[in-house]
Amino acid sequence: MIAPDGYRWTVAAVLLVAVLVWAPLPYGSVTPGGELLVRLAACLLLGVVLWGAASWRELRPVVWPAGAVAALAVLGWLQAAPWPAGLVALLSPERLRIERLAEQTAGVAPAGWVPLSLAPEVSRSTALSIASVAAVLLAAAAVGSRRRGRRWIAAALFAGAVLQPAAGARRLLAGVPEATPGSALAEPTNRLIGSFVHPNQLALLLEIALAVAVAVVWWAWSGARRRGPDGIGPGHLVGAVLLLAALAVSLVLTRSRAGILGAAAAAVVQSGALLVALGFRWRRLAILAGGAAAVGAVALTVLRRPLGRLLETPLGELVWAQRAEVWSETVELWTRFPLVGSGLGTFADGLPLVESAALTGGTWLHAHNQWVELLATGGVLGAAVVAVGLVALVRRLAAVLGSAIATEERAAALAALGALTAAGVHELFDFSLTAPANAIALAAVCGAAAGVPLIQPLRSGPRPDRGTDLSGSPAGDGGRLPETPR
């Protein structure tokens, strides 16, 4: 890969850090200018990584996840491209019917070539944003293959997240309306927004950072107990806990129901992953349960008012209100374009085809469920591509958590598993991953963790010792070497 002390590695690391810190500030980079800069930075990052890489084998840990994301971007381009009408009739009969109806209404001759997407320009733009995520995933794996790179990525993520309460505190205290690019909502808000368009978008960034902070706390606690060569002491643990608390309070102040549920799910998955990776022990389970109970008690007591929006929301209102109607109609939209979808990013263009009277008059740019929206706009083909990428990524992260060189490497996998879980649960009720800042933050965390080298048994010699100490680090080298000598 890129030599850790070489200028190419440094250029890639510095550029990735700069993007992670800067991207959240201009409305989460959802503006045209912000999107353009993120795309340019992603292209530059990919160029630097490929320029410094010795061979494609060095990027093997993220080939399948990044390849799946890139394939989804290619699908968007193919949807936007014109195809012979006969082929469109096979792949998407509904799309051809809509095109012929529009031509009859306009009184023009039938076109011989028809795009699969309802809005080709939108699908092309969405494909570019998705391709940027694939580039960041590859770059993060290259930078994160070294400890220094992973630490820089974590620091950049924390810096970007910690800046948000400072950016939104003034508006929160003054009750200033939620700001959007070019407009503002009429009603004041008592929710933390930061520099994002909506509190839910900020919540997802905080969830990702919170999952990383949980892993840092575990790493610092393990290091402080072992008094290892890294010089980790109680001061590091205290600092990590304070950071975790600050991020948790900021998340609660967003009053995002999806955000709080996502963070809770991430905590459960991370706790379970630790129990599995380190070996199930009743003592460890008791410690985790006691810690969770203590945190929950403090949250319910001190943060009762901010948590009220979640605690006081009836389940029926949360699940079966108007959003449930949108989800149902999104599924109906998918049934009209089952194989290749209506076109990535075209939900707003496709919803009027199935919109009921109950939703008429509202503005629904997204389905408030990115999984169902992906099925409708990308079809079975797009959903299958994403599923393959997610399975490959989770398998790699599980391998890192179970076979990494030391606790710090395992903490990277723990952070990525938590971030992935938080984002997956959050997107069941929202569309915050459409903000480029959130998408590249998740890609950076997952790519850096997937790029961690594993330890494997030698072809000959003694049987590897798979024991671990109390911190989760290998008890000894046991005849094992890093996955890829560097």
C-alpha cells in the first residue's frame, strides 16, 4: 500500500481528515456547491490511493464492499442512459408505458430509445454521489491500514461532531427557526440542529461518532488495565468517557427519535459483539448490564425533558401514522418497477404515480425509510447489490474483531459495527444518509476498520494459540503473523 511514512500516504490521510472535518459544516454538504466539493475531494483521494498502491491485492479487504457501492453507482448511470425501446419493454414495462403516454399527450412520434429512469439527470447526480462514497471507502482502507491513520480518522470525526453543538447552541437557546438552504421553517425549534438542514441529519453524524467513542472507551479501559506499551492510563479513559458523554448529550438534544433508537441498537450490537469476541463470561455480562442500567438511569433522570419526545410518542403514532402510508405506497411504486427500479434518486418523481388522496398536498421528497426507497428506485437489482456489499463488510469486520493483532485494532471493528448498526436502524425511519457528510463519515469509519490487517497461522510450526487476555488482545503471537506483511 502507500508507505506509512511516505508523502503519498500523508497526502491521502490529510485530505481525508480535511473532508471529514469540513463536510458537515455547509449544511452537511447537501447544497450543490457542497456536493461538488465532496465529489472532487473523493476523486482526488482515489487518485492518490491508486497512485501509491503497489497492487490491487493491497485493497483486497474492501474490494467487495467498495465494489458493491460502485456497482450501485453504475446502476444509476445505466438507468439514466437511453436504451432500445424493446429492451425497456422487457426490463421495465411500466417505464415504457409512461413514456408512450407522455408522447401521445405531447403529440410526438414514439422514441426508439428510452431511459429506464423517470428523471435521468437526477439518477446521474445520485450515481456521482454514490461513487464518491465508494472512493472514500477505498481511501479510508488505505489510510486506516495503519494505527496512525485510524487515529486521525477518529479525531477528524470527533472534531466534526463536536463542532456541531457549538454551531447550534446559539440557535437552540434563542429558539431560532430551523435553517435550510434558501429558506427557513416558520416555527421555532427546541432541537439541536448544528450546521445541518434538519436535526435528524445531525443525529446520524452524532450516532456514528458515538459508536466510535464507545469503542475508544473500551480500548482506553483495556489499555489502562494492562498498562501496555502505548502508555494508556486513567487520563485517557477519563477523556474518552467525557467525550462519550458530550456526544450522547448532544444526540439527545437533537430530540431525534430515529437517532436515539439507532444509538441504542448500536450499543446492544457492540455489547453483544464484545461478548462473542472475548468469550462469554457472566462477569462481563454483569458489567455490561450494570453499566447499561446506570447510563439509562442517569439519562432518564437528568435528560428526562429532551428524551420526552421519544418516551411520550405512542407506538401507533410512530409506526402507523402518515409515514406508514408513505412506506406502503413506496412498496407499491416498487411493484411497478420491480427489476431495475424507477431510477436512483427519483422517489419524488415516482410517488405521484401511486400517491393516495391521504398524502396529496404534501411534499414527500423521500420515503422516510431508505431501505424501502432503495427497493423502489433501484429495484431488486439495486437491493441485491447493496445486500452483497453489506454481507461482505460485516464478515470482514467480524473477522477483524475476532482475529486482529491487538485491542486497538479490534476497537476499530467494534466502532464500525456500531456505526453500521446505528445508520441501518436510523434509516428505517429517515433519510439522513442522503447528506454527503453522513455518508462519507460512515464510509470512512467502515473502510478504516475493514483495512485493519488480520493475524493468520503460519503454514508450519506450532498450532496457533487463540487465547486472549482480559482486554481482548491475543495472549501471544502463537505462530501468527499479520495478514499482509508491510
